[in-house]
Amino acid sequence: MIRRATTLDLGGWIALRQRLWTDTPPHIHRAEAEAMLTRQPETCLVLLQESETAQLRGFAEATLRGDHVNGCDTSPVAFLEGIFVDAAFRGAGIGRALIAGVRDWALARGCTELASDAHIDNRESHAFHIASGFEETERVVFFRQRITRDPD
């Protein structure tokens, strides 16, 4: 069953988020999740997939982005911020069902494009996106330089 997340889902949803984004501390996951729930469904959507026994197996998070989205021509764009399916349940169509729910939500908000991203070395995610109907639009490597003021 695919459904929208509620405050009652925070514990299980945050546990899944921590498995996807392992470098983010739990309190940040909680703060982000709580903020998303306040914006849902107007500018944000969180879908959960659960079993008949209410075990959460996966989630998808999407937002509407009004700023430029690489590879897209329109605005706003629905953006798949994250998607995760427990490894034990992969290959059963859960990810595709989550994407379909995000797509329906995006269409209802007037979007004509759904975008996403993945780390350049995450080949599993690339394959999932292609299998789900996405097309690769570009590859980007980000750079930074730390700067400080010179003491005078």
C-alpha cells in the first residue's frame, strides 16, 4: 500500500531516511521530516509503502522547485528529493509505485517535468532511474575552495 506520511510515521520514516542518508544525524532527519509534513501536499509530498502488517518498506520524498533545475525546461518542476526501498523488498515494484505516486502528485500541481539526481558513482540509483522512465540530462562535478580573510 502506498500512502502519504503522517506524524504517526515519523519513527519508521526517519529510520529509513537514516539508511539512505547515513551521514545525517537523527535530529536533523527528524527536523527535516517534521518540516516536510507541514508543507504537504501543496509543495512537498512524502509517500510511504507499507506491508499488510504496517511495516514500512520504502519512501519517496518530492518537492516543487521554482528555481532552475538542471536539465529541465519548465518551472515549477517536481523534484524527487529521495527514494529508498528496503533491500529485502527491492525488485517487487515498490520503487516504481512510489514514483507513480509522485508523478500523479506532480501532474495535479501542473508540472510537466519530474527531475531527480544521484551521486555520480551510484550506478544502482542510475539504473533505477533509467528503469523508472527518467533520462539522464547531464553530469556535474561540484567544486569548492575554502577562503578566509588575510589578517592585516
